[in-house]
Amino acid sequence: MRTHVTFQADFSKDATPGEPAGRDLAQNLAAQLGSTGYVASTPVVHEGYAYTFTCQRAKHSFAVFVALVDDGVLEWLVYAEPTVGMISRGLQKVGINRSRNAETPQLQELCTAINKSLQSSPRFRSVRWYTAAAWDGDTEADWARTP
């Protein structure tokens, strides 16, 4: 499943210590997803280099990350993954529920909503979707225009 998307966009790349670039992009995306039926939290700084916010619908919760890559066509990166609750995390540590499948229909729906948000505005260009493995590998070898 393609859960990582890169694109070019006309959002500020200005950053300061403790305030990475992308706050306005993360806020914009959270608002767009909120208008499509997700409950999106306020974006917060993630480890000093990106922003993250949660998106919830029904009983499903996802973390969405927004970061500046600033490498030509790979200018911005957004990716989504399911959040894991404290109980599930504890069970995984002791070997129970290790095979939790991250590729759910609900994650696909969220990625589709992100794609629609990107495609609906002229602020976004050169949209490319990747699997996590393709993003970690050769980004020119395996990408698609949709999730």
C-alpha cells in the first residue's frame, strides 16, 4: 500500500530552532482532512524536524507526518500510519499481536483523502505516492500518481 507521498507546494520553508518548516502545510492538511469527516488534531512538532497530527474516524486512529525534504521534486513528504495504543504496544513487546496488519481499508481511505486534498488545489504539484519500502529505497524506481 502506498502511504508516503511527496510533492512540491508553495508553503513556507522558513524554519527556526524548535520550529521546523511545514507548520502551515500541516495545518492546511489537517483542516482539509477535517472537512472530509476526519477528526484531526492540531499539528505539533515531531522530534524537531517535522509535524505530526492524529486523524480519527470511527474507532480508527492514524498519525500523519509532514516534513520538508527539499530535494527537487521531493520537496515535501507526508505519510500516514495507524496509531498503536498503550495496551497493543505492551502486548507487542511480549510477543502477542505482532502480526498487526497496517494495511487496512481505513488507512487506504485516509491516503485517498490526502490525495484528493492535494489534487484539489493548484498549490500542490508533482504528487508522487510510494510504499514505505520504495520510499526507503530508490524513489525514482517505484512511485505512482495515486495511493
